[in-house]
Amino acid sequence: MPYFAAVFAQTEAGWVGTEADLIEAAVMDDVSDLLREAALETAGDPVLLLVEEDDEWFAVLRLDGEEDPRVFLSDTRACSTSELAGLLYQFIGAAEEAPEGGVDGAPDGDRELLVDLGMDAQGLDELSERVLPADALLIVADKAGFADEFDRLHE
């Protein structure tokens, strides 16, 4: 199951990005620690993690300061087929574990996590329904102002 994941931090000098390895992420704290480490290394705020798997679904995670990460997941059905989607879904607070069976495939999570970066609250839902996940992440990156960094990492 090939996936793409990258962390982007907004610094005084602009956005910086680096690929993220989520293979060994087994619990929510592993993902949170990855975001917090990026925030410390770059002195960046906010920090975003963009993830897509097999061009089937995408997720956007956002960390601001000491708060818990906020998440948007484009397709809840992914929780039944992807351990990574199930792990990220736990941040939404909708379940202790990924739901089995009873998911409808609708997007879920914090639809307003990118409002201050140029993506309105309905924008993520619309991307989930109309655009391939890799293209959706490029649109998110473009709206937030780090499309060049995204392209560099997503080649």
C-alpha cells in the first residue's frame, strides 16, 4: 500500500517541507510526536501533515502549538481497508478504533482547520468528492502557499 506523507511547517522564512515516514506509527502519539518534532526543528507554527494512500483517500492534520492535532479525513471507508487511515481517524475522536463496517464513505473531521490558510470550510468536502486525493493535496498546498515545496516532495 504505497502512500505519500509529508510534513510542512510555516516559518518566518516561508514554508518548509519534509517527507514523513508513518510505517512504524502504531498509536496516535507516534503521529503527534512526528508533528511536534517538526515544529521544534523548524520553529514553525502551524505544522501540517498531508497524507494520501493509493490515490484512494487523503488526510490533512494540523498542529498549532501545544494543542492536540486536528484532522480531516476525505473518506471514512478507508478506515476499513487501511491501518493508516484508521490510525488517523482516531484523532477525529469519532471512535477509539477505526469503525468496522458502519462507515458511509463521507468525509469526517475538522473542516475548518485550513480556513486561515485560504481553504473555506466547504472546500475540503468538495475536494473529497470531486478530485483525486493527490490532486486535492496539491490544491491544499497551493491555497496555503507551499505548492512548490509539495511538488518538490511529491515527484
